[in-house]
Amino acid sequence: METDVVTGAFGFIGRYITRHLLNSGRQVRTITTHPDKPNPFGNAVKAFPYNFNKPDELIESLHGASTLYNTYYIRFEYGGATFKQAVENTITLFDCAKKAGIKKIVHISVTYASEKSNLPYFAGKGLQEKALIGSKLPYSIVRPTLVFGREDILVNNIAWLIRSFPLFPIFGSGQYEVQPIYVEDLAAIAAASANDSKSGTLDAIGPETFTFKEFLQLISSKLSPNTKLVHTPPLMSIFLGKIIGLAIGDIVLIKEELEGLMDGLLTSKQAPNGATRFSEWLEANKDIVGKAYTSELGRHYRWRSSS
Ligand SMILES: NC(=O)c1ccc[n+]([C@@H]2O[C@H](COP(=O)([O-])OP(=O)(O)OC[C@H]3O[C@@H](n4cnc5c(N)ncnc54)[C@H](OP(=O)(O)O)[C@@H]3O)[C@@H](O)[C@H]2O)c1
């Protein structure tokens, strides 16, 4: 039985790629910042630390595997974690994968990743892609738009805010678009791309396109019809996000994320390749989505095995 390595199998997208691979009869190992986190796959998935500073150990954890599915990155700079370091760590990971004999890397990037972007998240993603292409290993770069699913943070927390407050801001005009992709569809696209004989880059896009205003109206209509959506200048939205963040001890909204959203970077010019409609998924999951807040800082920076 062939073995693959998935980084972040206890996180969001990595968890679904792992499940997809296990269901296809493959063995999976994971590399994670938190190998001691509760393992949803039990004995089926063994966890190893990222070990960016101990390349020999990182090589050992990759050794003998066929494909590396890489989800590693950071959402924003915080507590010493920087985009520059995340890119350097990714280069180390790709280098170790090559030395370990990995045959192909499937890398989860983002739509419009570009080293020339003035948004650090997208620029770092562009540098990750450049490093992978430069590694000369066979690769598939999969670039999702906005990803939704039960364990997601962004859509879930928008839903939580809509449920929790009488008002929710439409950032600016709200006329920029989103094309959300379901996480299981993304996992299937990523796994299928591992079988491509040629290296290449493809977007992962859901079948529905919404203006952001329509997206919020849909969430509000299903989860909290009395919440009023109010056009708010972007800077005011950032300010509100900071106040809520201070109150709940998390980073809710980043200025650069908002700029990326408003620049339409969570869309694609390619034809949709995911089948699951956000509107139908939301209807089926309306009793769960946004019921609890999911903290980004809690998930990545404050988690302790004793907590
Ligand atoms: N979620 C989306 O809507 C979306 C959209 C487009 C692109 N992407 C990309 O898809 C990939 C996976 O994202 P995801 O949503 O599945 O995130 P995730 O669950 O947070 O997974 C990210 C991976 O990076 C690791 N990581 C290490 N330090 C981190 C830090 N300081 N902050 C966050 N993660 C850290 C995580 O470690 P642990 O294993 O310890 O959790 C995990 O292995 C990322 O490259 C992301 O940029 C996501």
C-alpha cells in the first residue's frame, strides 16, 4: 500500500485531504506543528513535528512516501511567526521532500498567488510556488478560492458574528465577488492532481458566484434574518473588527485580507471544478454553522496539549 504525507492533517484542508486519501486505500502520515493534538484518524495516521530546524529528522518523516500534500502556511504575522519565515520553512520542506525521494508535491496555494502582490499573504504564496517550481520535483499547485466546510474559520466566524450581533458590516460596496469551494471538493481535486503525469497549476473553484453582499444576505437569511447588513467604509470595518477581536481575544479581520477580498482575489477566471453549492451546504448545515466562534489564535498559537 502506498503512503502519502499530508501536512496539517489535524487542521482544516489537510484533514479532508487525509480522509480522501485514506478512503482511497492509501496510507497517510502527517507533519504538524502540534503532533500531540487530538488525532481524528487514530492509529491510521502517525504524526511528526515540522522539524524545520532538524532537516535530517524532517527527511526521515518524509522518507518512503510517494506524494507530499502541502498545506503549511500562516494566515497573518503574529507572535514571531512571519511570512518570510513561513516561506523559508516551505523551501526547507520542499528541499527535504526531494532528499527523501518524494515523487510529487501537491501544494495548496491560493488564487492570484503572486510574488509581485502588494499583499504579504499572496506574495508569500507566490514565493512558495516559485520555490516549488524551482525545486524541479514534479508538482501540482492547487489554488483554492475561499474554502468552506465544518472546521473552517473565516466563513464560520462571519456566520457567528451575524448570529451574535444585530448589525453586520458590508465592507464598502459589497459588489466584489466570491466563488466558495467546498473543502471535500478541494480534497478530491488535490488528490486527482497527484495522478497528473505533467506538472501544472489549477484553481479550485465552487459552482456558485456571489457578490459579497449576496453572500452575506444568504448567510443572514438562513441563520439570523433579523440581523441588519449595513454598508460600512472598509476602515470602519477594520476598526470594528479590532474592537471585537480585543473583546474575544482573537484577530478577527486583517486589513490586507479585506483588501484581497475587495480586490476580487477569492474568485477565478477558470471554469468551476467543484460541484458542491455553498447555498445548499449552508441550508443543510444551518443548525451548526456559526454556532460557536473558532479562534485562529486559539487553534495555532495558544493550543496546549493540556488545554
Ligand atoms: N481556508 C481557506 O479558506 C483557504 C483559502 C485559500 C488557501 N488556503 C490555504 O490552504 C492551506 C491550508 O489552510 P487551512 O485553512 O487548512 O489552515 P490550517 O488548518 O491552519 O493549516 C495550515 C497548516 O500550516 C500549519 N501552521 C504552522 N504554523 C501556523 C500558524 N502560525 N498559523 C497557521 N497555520 C500554521 C498548521 O499547523 P498545524 O498542523 O499544527 O495545525 C497546518 O499544518 C494554507 O496554505 C492556506 O493558505 C486556505
